[in-house]
Amino acid sequence: MTETAENVVITIPDKTSFTFHEATTVPSEGEEFVVGHFRTLTVKISGSSTSREINFYAVDDNGEKTALCGVNRTDFQLSTSTLSTNEYWDFDISGLFRICFEVVSTNGEVTIKGTAVS
């Protein structure tokens, strides 16, 4: 997609990758993704952990978190959290400000990476 402003052409990327957690072994909120013009987000949860709990959140401009529902690509179930690993989740993020994935607990490493598309 391209926008012009005063004869300046700005190319807006249609896809970007983002790392929320990289081999984390302790509970944390991880990095927050600023949504901007992106509409959908696909996230892969992986790692060597034998157990884990991850909550999905939208974060508003005041820092308030609200549960975010996603679709598990394996079984098409809807949820705002997961206890599993090695799975993909899809999220509709249009109109949201920021997204975060909170690792509530883990026994081992957890990695959460996403790809946002406009």
C-alpha cells in the first residue's frame, strides 16, 4: 500500500514479523506489539517447556489490558489463553492499539513470535 503526502511517497509494509518472547523461562508480559495499520496477527507458540500458561491481551493507550480472543489453527477453538505449545493462533487486531502475550507460568523455555498483515 502506498500513501502520498506533499509529493512524498511513503511505502507502508503489508507484513511484519515480531517477537513477543524469545526462549523465556520466567513469567513475564514480554514485548508489546503496536498494531498501527495491521489487521491480522498469526502467532506461533513453541519451545521446550513441559507445561505453560499463556494469556492473550489487547492493551489500550492507557496501558489497560483486556482479554483478546484468538482462533487456534489446529482445532479452530476460540480462547483467550492456552496451556499448549507448538501451535498457531490467529487474531483480528484491526482497531486495537497494542497486543501482548503474558507468560503466566512455564516449566522450560517458551518462544512466541508473530506475523502481522495489513
